[in-house]
Amino acid sequence: MNNACPISYSIKNPAPCAEVKPRAGYVVFKDRHGPLQYLLMPTYRINGTESPLLLEPATPNFFWLAWQARGYMSKKYGHDIPDSAVSLAINSRLGRSQDHLHIHISCIRPDVREQLDNDLTRISTRWLPLPGDLMGHEYLARRVTESELAQRSPFMMLAEEVPEARDHMGRYALAVVRQSDGSFVLLATERNLLTFNRASAEEIQDHSCAILSSR
């Protein structure tokens, strides 16, 4: 992380990072893939979804912090980006490209947005299979309020509420999407090589942000 943001934390311009918060334990970094994609990463060593640190109460709620950082997309774009166009995603151990936890902050695919809109009333407050799968893969979905997302990490919700997930967290990918009623949908997919699912929740995102051109 120090190589990604080789700066003094006291410097006001944190380039190449968009934001550096050493006391809070995270940085926001502009990814080179896509004009508006950002990454939120811890400033200390956490490999990924398999890390037991993510289930510790003292660990920052990285998904909530990533949601708070979505404004960097609008700043880069030059116009306000609606929350409905934004998604957060983290890939599983097999589905990721690097061994340092990073949450992708980027646009949602238009077809995924449409499907989640259509499924709005069918998504429960418990983890249940998403009707019709997603991107050809099985996903679990759970609806949460903004307050719930702010107070409790999605990693902990998955580990504590889905049977056997705690012992196999590295197999899972997670995503977070805002719904039109103000709630959030948590999405989780588990690695399944028999169905060619590497558990890469980033698949719900479109780093070209085509959804913005349709608005």
C-alpha cells in the first residue's frame, strides 16, 4: 500500500490516491481500469475475504467506507452520479487478481440493474437465493437498511447468517447495490468450479459505465 500511495499522510494532495485515512485504516485509489472505477483498500495487511480479521468487531466496516467514497466517481465524472448506478464488489480468493483486500467502487451493469429492480419486492431480509440467478451464477441476496449497513459489516452478516460460510469465507464474493426504495441489496456468490463460477462479484459491474449514457 505504501508503494501505491508513496506519500506523507500530512500532505494535502494524496495522489495517486484519492483519499488516505491512516487512522481509519484505509485508502481510496483510482483504478486504471475504467474511467470512474475506484478501489478502497486497508492500509494494513488483509489478504481478502478469507481473512479472519474481517470478522473482528474492531475491524473497520470497509463496505460502508467504500459506499461513503462513491462521491469520487461523481467528482471524476463532472456530474452527480445517482446511487442507483453505483455498485460495490469484492471477489473471492480464486476470483481476484491480487492478494490485498480491495473493494471495487464502480458502475453497475445495466442488465443487472434492471434485474434487481424487477426483483425488488422478492428480495428478503434473510439470505435467500436470488430468483433467476445472476450473470449465469447462483447468488444469495439479502435486503438491509442503510442503518444496518452502516452498523454491521456485510462480511459479518454472511459469516454469521449463512450456514458454514464462516469456515469458507475465501470461497465467497460479495457485492452491495442500492435499491430504489432506499434499501441495499447484499449479494453473495460461492465458488463452484463445476459451474465455472470463480466467485467474482465484480462481474455485476461495468467499468465503462454504460448505464450513465442511458440516463
